[in-house]
Amino acid sequence: MAAVAALTSFSAFTAPHHDMHQMASADAPVYASQGIVKKADAQSVAIAHQAIPALNWPPMTMTFAQPATPVALKPGDAVAFTFRQTAGGYQLLSATPAK
């Protein structure tokens, strides 16, 4: 879990949110995966990601809400990313080029 926390480059509580439903709970688990960006804009990013065993999820494409300061991504980017569940869905926390 420390490795996942170390990868997290954005804290949902350090910046104001225009949509309170996107605010992540400090005690919500953080999950990590890798995938390919399919679509991205200032509000959301769609990622075709690998299986996430901790959630019993198969590989799939999902849309994640961008953080208050959007992560600069474009379709085709291979990324390692972290996210957490919020009341409104799933919030992207960080995304870095996949190795």
C-alpha cells in the first residue's frame, strides 16, 4: 500500500472542487493499474485498463473523473495510474507514463 501511496501525485483535499460529488474520501482505498488512454478532456479520462484483482474486475474500459487539476493525457498514452471510489464514481488520482 505504501508503494501505491508513493505513486499518488495528487491529493483530493489539496485543491478546491467545483463538484463536491467528486471529492474523494481520505479513507477510501487507492487502487493502481495500467492501461491505454482512449479519450481525455478536462473533466474525464477513459482508460482501457488491465484486470484489477483487488476489485475482482476483468480488463475493461472505464471513465474516471479528472482531479481538480486535470492530468494532461491524450489518446494512445500508455499509463500507470491510481484511482479511488467516490460518491459520484471513480476519481483519477495520478497517471504517469507506463514502463
